[in-house]
Amino acid sequence: MECPYCKQEMKRGYLKGDGRQKVRWQEEGKKLSISDKMAGTGVVAKATWGTFKIPGEYCKKCRKLIIDIEIAE
């Protein structure tokens, strides 16, 4: 996907969390090592309750994350 801000290619990946650790961004096809986790690689926010994995696109240059969501009304 092309970034709507800078027009560079965005990286596909997931916003992940499980309620025990910090919420992280993980690029698709790449696994975070223990040293990555200790260094804070991919940390987006503090922990939240429940396990989740939300697909999205990330632009490293603009530091923008685009995700699709459905909100029950």
C-alpha cells in the first residue's frame, strides 16, 4: 500500500497484544526476538485486556499506522 502522506511504500503487519505485555507493531513475516522485546522494538502503547491481532499498514518515514476496523452499532 502507498502511504497517503509521503507516497512511499508502507509495510504490512499487525498491531498485537495479549494483556500481559505492551501493545506492539510486528511487520508481517518477521518475528520479534527477546532482545527486540527488551529494547522496546515495536512498542505502541501500554498493555490492554485480552488478546488481539489487528492487520494494518505502517509507514516508517511518517510514523503513521493505518488499520481497518468494524464498530458494532
